[in-house]
Amino acid sequence: MYRHGEKWQSVESLLVTEQGFPWGSAIQSYTHVGTTPNTPAAPIGDSVRLTNLANLYAYLANGDAVRHLVLQQGRYISGKATASLATPSDGSVPTLPLIQITGIAMTRQDAITITRRKANALLAYLKRQQVDAGIPAKHRVVVAVLSRASKAKVVAGRKKTVPVLVFMSVMVVTFGLAFVLQNVRPVRERSSSRPGLLTRLARHTS
């Protein structure tokens, strides 16, 4: 038997943004959230603030509240899904408001399923918190699915260490036993061909 089975990995990406897709405008817009004229204007689509929120949401996704929502979505899956800021392909520091949900499980489908569950649980948790806090819809942060988990890849294959060791051990024992038997048999044959003690004494006295 294999000591460990394969491990599959699936990924889902989420975009943290605002209402109205502020990324589509070439001009930086500002808004006054407060009720007084002296309220400072806040930039719409501020990438720094949204990236900080994405980092915070990733921590929330890995917390107990979201984990509890994941467990409520169906049968138990032997695997794990974690959230983090999406790291650029060159390995540099994340600067975009992108959350990456990474799920790992023993089968391809389980990896996809557990990844989707984590993403769905995070979205449900954030919406519930926004509603409970009474935040108007137009002022809510929007977390949109950018890339849905629909495929998975093998990240760890089956390990054959134990089967190889067992095979080698059996071979060593087999060859060792054959060697011992090969060396013991001639001794027994020579011993059986020698005359007994009484026979030798009778010959000697005669």
C-alpha cells in the first residue's frame, strides 16, 4: 500500500472593489461620505485601502467564523482551504486587492469543492456583517469572484518509499536464507556420510 495518496490543489481568486467598478475610469474620482461640508473627500477605488481590506478579509477567511460556515456546506472533506493576498508571479510584495483561496485535498473534485466552499463562506460572512452593521448598499465593499475554482492539479504524488523498502527487505531475507541453506546442506551431507563412533571403535579393535 502507498503511505500517502495524491494531493490536489485548486485556486479561486476574489477581487475586492467598490460599487460601480471604479477601475474603469481613467480619472480619479472622490466622494464625501460625511454629512458636513468639511468632511475630507475620499478617493474612489483607492487601491491601497482596498488592498489593506483584502488582507484583512483573508485573515477573516481563515478565522473560526468562516471555518464554521464552511463545515455547514455539505459532507466532510479531508482537506484544507486557506486565504491570502494573491502574490504576483514574480514573487514581489502583493499590491493589488486580490484574495487567493487555495484548497488542497486528496482528490481533484474535493480540492475544487473545498476551495469553493471557503470562498462562498467568506462572501456570506462579509455580507452578513455588512447587513448587521447597517451599511448602505452603495457604501459597501464589493468582493467579486474573479476566477472560479474549476480545475485542480497534482501537487504531491503517491510516495513509494515504503513499498520499495519492503521489497528490498524481502529480497535481502530471501537471498540471505538461500545462502545459509546452501552452506548448511553440504555440512549435513558430509556428517551423514561419516561412520558412527561405535563403528569406528569396532574397526579399530578388530
